[in-house]
Amino acid sequence: LCAWFLHHFHFFIAWRFGMRMRVALVTHIMAKALRLSLGSLHSVSVGHVVTLASSDVEKFQTFGIMAGYLVLAPVEALVVLGLGLHLVGPSFAAGFVLCLLLVPLQMRFSRRFGA
């Protein structure tokens, strides 16, 4: 019950942070668009501005949700490594290092195959 509550509370705070970033960026785009001269407004299409304000800014909202894991993931990995070494022994360290070495290979495959 406690983990459920903390997970949902974290998700709510992260979502709100991402929404604040999104609103700030859309406000900044709108303020910039209002400051542009009429000559420069003709070179930018409405679709480009809408895409910028919707899908591109949405990535910042997703970052707000995932930003906590930038800190949480290494801490969790160290805890798992410590517990694994305590419970299994040195063979766990070999498997753990192998998993860490496979991460760059997985990144290379995902870039190559476009996933």
C-alpha cells in the first residue's frame, strides 16, 4: 500500500513538473511569435508552429516524468549489486558486469534498426 501511494504521488509530482515545463515553453513560443515582424512570419508556416508547440514540447513533459529515474536507477542498481553480492557471491558481479556491458550494444542496435 505504501509503495502504491508513493509511486502515484511521485508520478503526480513529475507529471505536474512536466506540465509546468510544457506551459512555460508554449508561452515562450507564443511570446516569440508575437514579437516577430510580419516579414518573418510569412517564412514560417502555421503547421510548423503547431508541431513545435504540441509534439516537440511534449518531449519535455515526458522528461519531467522520467527525470527522477536518472537519480533512482543508479541507486537501485547499486542496491541490487550489494544484495546480489551478499546473497549469491562473486558470480553475481560477473553477471551484473555482463548486463552493464550489453547496454551500449543494445543502444547501437536500437539506433541501427530505428526502434
